[in-house]
Amino acid sequence: MNEFDTPEGRAWLVELLQKNTATVSFTKKNGERRDMTCTLSFDVIPAVHHPKPLAEGAESKPKSKTALSVYDVNADGWRSFLWSNVLEVQFSLLEETKN
């Protein structure tokens, strides 16, 4: 287990990504290291990629306890990583978006 694979670590990273773009480094399932520049900020994510609202009466998809879906700004699409595979997170406070 790493410091991101805890309730506190997960909450911290989600909150960071809701306000900023960050580079998350993690080990892919095939063992390769990946550095992904990503965000959860709707100020950065193009409107066409915003999650669709649920239809009335529809059930939401349960959130994964092992992975986080994020918007990859370089790939221009949604990707995910496993919490247990996160190696490091790099970000700049100067890039914080206005909410």
C-alpha cells in the first residue's frame, strides 16, 4: 500500500484534481511506468467530455474502490489508474483553476 491508497490519500488527490491539473505517475498493469497529465476540473475538461447527467430514475454506476477515472489532457479522453499503483503526483499551485 502507498500513501495514495488510503482514504486520506484518495480524498487529497481527488480534491487536488478537481481544482488543478497534475501529473500522476503510476505503474500500468503490464508493469510499465506511465506519467499522465490529468484533471477532474470541469474548467479544463472540454464540455463535450463532461459526464452526461443521469436520466430520471437511472442508477449511477458504482464508483470503483480500486481505481480513479480522470481526464487525460494529452490524450483528450478519460483514462483510469489503480490507486495501489500510484508512484508520485506532481503539480503546481500556480496553475490552480478558479472555481
